[in-house]
Amino acid sequence: GPEELALLEKLLGLPKGNKYGVQGERKVPVLQTNNGPGLTGLMTIAAHLVKQAKKDQLLGSTAEEKAVVQQWLEYRVTRVDGGSSKEETRIILKDLNIHLEDKVYLAGNIFTLADILMYYGLHHVMVDLTVQEKEKYLNVSRWFNHIQHYPGVRQHLSNVIFIKNRLYTNAH
């Protein structure tokens, strides 16, 4: 929600000063704008901030990349934010693990807003995983570790530790 948007703002190098609030029971983020109506929803506000920062490449370059970024942003809002049960979390990690099997980032070979917001959305989940679980979702762990070391992304969030020797070797 609002905390993430503040992190994103900082990552994008935007001046502080945006006022965020939340709306309704589901605590949907709202951005108060000086001129005109406020913006509602994590995706809408995040995309707006990216455009404000003139970093449109974070939304994807090609039509296909843009669609994939959009798809993962929607997944983030509908599934990750909605899912609170252990079972749902397991399904999300499984989905992501399969998707990331042959990719560096969610949209393939480029770092996008989808990676940033998925990282923020999953941080609390990854912090709580056991070593065994991290190994079970190897591709998610690799991706997450990569994103948390991406310049400017992690900020004050805790560093999630991954045991490198086990995670990255193909020990038989």
C-alpha cells in the first residue's frame, strides 16, 4: 500500500511530497493530487509515478513486455495481496517458481515495475520461509535475491538470507 508507494517514489528518485491515503475495507491506496481527482489503486498510482519519473522502460518496451508487466502487476494485486492463507501463498510461490524457471526477471530479461512491486509484496512471505522452503522454490529465491540487491530497491527492508552454496550449485 502507501508504504510501498513511498519506497517506489524514493527508488524512482522522485521528490517526496505525494500524499497517500487508503480507502475502504481493503485499504486500497489513494494518491491525493493537487489538480483534479485523486488516483486510486496500487497499479494506477505506481504506473503514474513511473511516468512522472520518466522511467517508462519500467513498464516494458515492446507491446508484449508491457502486457507481461501488466499481467504480473494484476497478479500482484489480485493474488498476492488477496492471498493470506498458507495454501494460497504456496500456490503463488509455485506459480512464480515455474514462471521464473527460464527468466531473470518477471518480464524476461528486463527489470520492470512488476519485479519491484512483486518484491515488495512478497518480502514478508520470503522473510518467513525456512531454508527448505527457499530451496523448494529455487527460482523464486534466485529472483528475489537478485531483486533485493538491485540498486535502490530494498531500502530499509530487511535483507533475506539465502544459503548460496546450496542454492546455486547443481550438486548431484
